[in-house]
Amino acid sequence: MEIFRDLILREIKDLAGVDASKLFDMGLLTLDQARKWLVREKYFQMKKPGKTFTDIKYELSDEFGISVSAIEKLIYRR
């Protein structure tokens, strides 16, 4: 789980330019919340170059270790 946490921290730093480690340490941000935000952000970034939703879903599923249906719910449900 620590490797996954480091991956999420690195992704947040790359996308938002924020060091989120203090937020995790203080309990203000959970891995689940961060992963959901990252999936949504990466989806909208990947959508711009014209990739299909199916391709994006499978890429994000592999990258974050969550099901394709979970990604669909994250994108279309708020």
C-alpha cells in the first residue's frame, strides 16, 4: 500500500503541483479520495487528444487498479 501511496503522491504533484503528503499525514485526504480525483483529472486530460472513452477507461483501470465500471461511475456520477 505504501508504493501505491507514493504513486498517488507523485501523480498529484505532477498534475496539481501540490505536495499532498502532509494532507495524508494529517488525515485530511484519504487514498481513496485522492485516487478518485486523479482518475477524473487524468480522464479529462486524456479526453482532449481525441482518445475514445473505452481506451481511456481501460488505461485508467490498469494504472490505478480499479474496475472499468468504477471508472465509469467516477466520471459520470458526482
